[in-house]
Amino acid sequence: MDSVRPYEPRDRAGCLALFDSNTPVFFDVSERDGFVGWLDGLAGLGAPYQVIERDGRIVACGGHALEPDGVTASLCWGMVDRALHGTGLGRQLTGARIAAARAATGVTAMRLDTSQHTEGFYRRFGFVVQAVTKDGFAPGIDKYEMRLAF
């Protein structure tokens, strides 16, 4: 049974294993330090970050953060164990993240930066491409800036 719950520091290794399972296709190895910093700073950020746990193992993680404008939320570091892509975990996680952002007072839109490998997935939620930067994350990993208005 899958359970969605808030991230706890004890989830760090499981989340890093998810990142590693998605490297180098979905993330570049050079992004790992940024993810480590994000996880280690979560307590001070106050950013909602969630994990999906299955049989005691972290199988997905992701969150959102409020942008400085106070009305836009950004999806942050979402990922599913590579071996479990296509099983519905990404839909479950993304739906939970969008619902959490919509529940935040004053939030009227969401944004995210993703790659050519997942932009189609986010289109199904209503996100619209705003800009594309070739090799924006790393060689071979283009950056797609996307937005969803509520």
C-alpha cells in the first residue's frame, strides 16, 4: 500500500536513491549537489515536500515552494523511482502537489522547470510551455519552463 506523507530527515537516503535511479536521463549528475542542499535545507525553507512510501521504501518524492510574488508556487524536485515509471506514482505525486499548492492562500498559478523527457507528462495536468532552452540543464537535457494557471 502506498502512503503519501511529509518528508522527514530519515527519508534523505531514499530520496537520493530516487535521484540516482533517474540519472543521467532525467537528471544530470551535476544536479545532485543541488538536490542534497535542498533536502538538507528543508527544515529552514518551510517548503512542503512529500514522499510516497511503499512497503517501507521511498518510491517517489516532490514538493512545492512559494515564489517571491506570493501568488505562484513552483514544483520542486519531483521524481519517481526509475523502475516504477508508468505505474501511476507520478500522477499521484503531482496531483498531491498541485492540491497542496491550490490550498495555499492566494496561490493562483504554478510553474516548473522540467526537461523534454517529462514535459508531455505535465501537459496532461494543464501546464503550458513558456520557454525552452536547449541543453538548459546539461548537454542533452533541455530546460522547459512551464506554467499552470488555477
